[in-house]
Amino acid sequence: MMASVCKSGASVRGAVHAMCRQVQQMSVAGVRGFASSSSSSGLPSPAVPQQEGMTPYSYIPPGRNHLFVPGPCNLPHRVQVAMASLAENHRDVGFPYFATQLLNDMKYLFKTESGRVMLFPGTGTGGWESCLTNTLSPGDKVVCFRYGVFSHLWVDMAQRLGLNVIVLDEEWGNGADEERLKRVLEEDVNKEIKAVMVVQNETTTGVTSDLLKCRQAINAAQHPALFFVDGVSGIGATDMKFDEWGIDVAVTGSQKALSLPTGLGIVCASQKAIAARSGAKLNKVYFDWNDMMKANDAGSFPYTPASQLMRGMRVAIDMLMEEGLDNAFARHARLAEGTRRAVRAWEHAGLEILCKDPRWYSNSLTVIKAPEGVNTTELVNVAYNRYNLSLGLGLAKVAGKVFRIGHLGDMNEVSMLGAIAGTEMALRDVGVNLQMGSGVGAAAAYWQETSSIIPSRVQAM
Ligand SMILES: *Cc1c(COP(=O)(O)O)cnc(C)c1O
């Protein structure tokens, strides 16, 4: 990692060069120190023998790693404790009760009564696959917006499964154009399009599309297509009215706004989507909804459930119920707005928000365009190497040009201020001449004005 910073550091200012040299010398000294096991310094030799040329990794910096990527997210202590449960037999008589209750309570996340929630050991990508293979047949026509890496990958999956995908490309930084969707559906006079696929929050660009308006476009075209939503980085941070918005399948993953470790693909399917299962000819085995639903009806699973993750999920859902889902969205919106104010305060140094229209601003993350000549990969590396701050890299088309600050999941104002301060330091390290504290000040002012007393602390007043 350090080597790559130094190599790509050719274009940056002296400060980073000096830092690279310093750290390189430190790590060379470290390797030498470890290599000479007959320690003349009298220090004990390291527990892990070092190989020649290997960077020692025994030094863990004090304090927290500041994790501000848009997933995986910080784990609340309560969730971690709940997951430190002993291994358990999912065939014990108590487990079906726990599992049934959990699956039922997870409907809260989707604001659904009629939808059916399924939990697959896997990730969001597995959720995508279960959605497509359980509802569609080879050659079926589907339409999908593409405005970033995740929508691209979903398109790619659909194509590799043998679907006929009408791709609606939008400029990166834009969201779903509902008028365009309406036109495409209206032109489909024979109603050959079987599904509309929309990524709710495009994690590459920090853009949240308007699902209600997409549903209204489908209705306006009087089209019977199924409505599939990738809610992976949205659900838990942004509203999801599954029933009200007529969504047929919504997908998420445990490691995004739910603040659990990676490992659960979460799917909510409408009765219409479940009914489509009987005519769907794409192959599925592991992700077959029929197997899952049949087992779930008896409180069991078609294969070993990830019980520790489910114990963690129980607490994650409890915490969202305690906070109130709408309060959690409002908290995310406030953190997002404060972060955007910080970026606006950096405009004097040439930084800007990538999302093109305020109606698409994301509650989950802010994606920031760096000024010309600044390499954001270098920025992210410096933040990590110098300040133990993990920011999101720019991906694919915008690699090196943008960076991402995640504010989803287990997060609050003061933590965000740490991330914004660290970002300011790292920006200066890579040669951006911004006024130190400008972003921190703007964000802090907004959060100070808009914060309220933590409900459980009211009694202490
Ligand atoms: C992270 C992400 C995915 C991929 O989910 P995995 O859990 O990594 O498989 C898909 N879509 C969006 C919008 C994401 O943010």
C-alpha cells in the first residue's frame, strides 16, 4: 500500500514525498530489526517470524480505525455482543420460533405487510441472482438503468443469465429518468418487457433515484412489468415503501445500512413476484425461493442458516425499531446534509459534489469530485496511511477522480466531524490548498443547529 502511494506520488507535492521517504525508512528499519533475531538491543524477538522483504504488520495504531466507506459499515457494540453467541443447533426446538419471529419483524425494514422476506447466506449480489432467476426465463426482456458500477454489474448479471436487457444509460451523477422509463414502457406495445430494474442508491456516485416516481411511470404506461429494486446501500438509510410503491422484489445486504458484518443477502418478494416463480425457467438451486419458503414455513432452512449473523440481525432490527425507521432516515439525512455543507465549503479549493441534482442526493454517502490534477486514489491512501481513516475510492470510470464518504449505518455527528477533519488533512497532503477547518466548521454549525437531545438522555437534563 505504502509502495503504491510512493510510486504514484511522482505528481504530488513535497510533503507527501517526505512522508513516503520517512515511512519507507521506518519500515526498512523495522524489517532489519525483525530480521536480526539475536537482538542486540535486548528487545524480545517478534512473535511472528518475518520473511525477508516482508513489511512487518505487527504494529496496530492506537485508537479506532475510522471506517467511512459506504459499506461495510461500523458494527454497533450491541450487535457485536449478540453475535458472539455460541454455535447453536438450528434444529433445536427454540430456533424455529426465533427465525420465524425475525423474518416477520424484518418486514418492518421494507414497510410491507404482504411481502415475504428471505435471508440467504450470501451477499447482495446473491439477492440479485435470486430475484432474477426466480421470476424470469431465458430471453426475457428487462429494462435497467445504468449510472454506476453497481447498476452495471446488475445489468451484466442479467445478460450472463441469458436475459435480453434494454440498458438505459445515464450520465454518472444522474439517477433514473422517470420520463424516459415511461416512454420505453409505452413503446413496448406488446408488453414484452417483463421487469424494470432500478438501483435505488447508486453507491458509485452517491445518487438516490426516486422509486415512487419510477412506479408512477410504470403505472402511467399501464405496463404490467415487475418492479425490481436494488436497495443494497439504501435500505435502512432511505425510505423504502415496498407495498405503497408497488415494488415486487427489493434486495439488500447485511453489511450496508444495517451495520452488520457481510454475509446475508436479504430479499423481499411480493405475492406477484412469488407467483411469477411458477413460470420462471431460469435455473436456480441454491437461491430457489420455493425451497427457502417451504423450509421457512416450518421455521427451518434448506441449508445451515448463518445463526450468529441472524442473532446480530435480531439486535439490528430491534435497534431500528427503538430508534424508529423514520427517525433513522432523518438522522441519515442530517448527516448527509452536514457532509454536503462541508463539501460546499471546500468549493474555494475546487471540490464539488458529484450528484447532479439535489432531488437525487443520497442519505448514505457523498461522492466528491476532486480538482483537476489531484489523484483521489492517492488521497484515500494517504488518509489511511497517515490518519487511519478509511474513505471510499472512486470506482471504474471515476477512479482517481472522485472519493466517497460513507455516512450510513451506525454513525453520528461527532464521528462524521472526525472524518471530515481527516479528509481536510489528507486533501492538503495531496496538494489541495483548502482552508483548514472550512468543511469541519460548516458541518459542525449545521449539526449544532439541528441536533436534539438523545431520547434516552432526556431524564439526565
Ligand atoms: C454493495 C452493493 C452491491 C453489492 O452487494 P454485495 O453485498 O457486495 O454483493 C450491490 N448494489 C449496491 C447499490 C451496493 O452498494
